[in-house]
Amino acid sequence: MNIVITVKKIGNHWYPNIKHNDPVDIMLDSKIEKLLTILDKDNQCELHFLLSEVHSWLDDNTIQFNDKDIWKWLNTTIDFTMTMYINDHSFEISTMLMDLFEEQFNTTFYKTLYSINLLHY
């Protein structure tokens, strides 16, 4: 499964281009926003990423989550911040955003590995 995810810079913040009820639901942490600003070399204020299902922990850019966070996410309805790892870097992502990804893109982060790569247009 391959999914293209678009993020757009609106004002001073980056947001994934997904349906939501409240902008707070799709807010990204400051580390992710800084990385997106660095990746946006041409100041287009829009980036595209390919999320691909992978079958090995050894693939580059594999997204991993803290096991305790995944367990809590699956077993509670409490909104909280999860820790996500990509290439030895840690980021935070809200469970609200995880829920939107699961709902709109049919991702299964709790049982499937995905890699994420910047697409160049």
C-alpha cells in the first residue's frame, strides 16, 4: 500500500492536508515543523511524502512507535501524545492525528510497518 501525504505551510505552521474538525487535531510538533521547513528548500509551502508499507525494520525511514503508546492508543479513548521514531530521531504525534490517519488513509500503524520518503515534483 502506498499513500501520498501532502503537508502545507499556512502562516507559520505546517499541517497535513486531511479532513478535520479542528486545526488542533492536526497540529504537528515543533521538531516536525522545523524539519519540514528545512526540507522546503524552494519555499513552496507544500511538500509531498510517500508512505509505503514495508516488511522489514531495516528499511530506510521506517516509522516506529513506542510499544506502550500503541497499546494505550488501542485500549483507551484518552487523547495523548505518542512518540514516533524515524531514523533514530524522535517526534511527537497526537492520538487525534493518528485517528485521522487511520480513518482517512486506512493505515494500520499498530500492526504494519511503513516508511516515509519525500517526493520530489
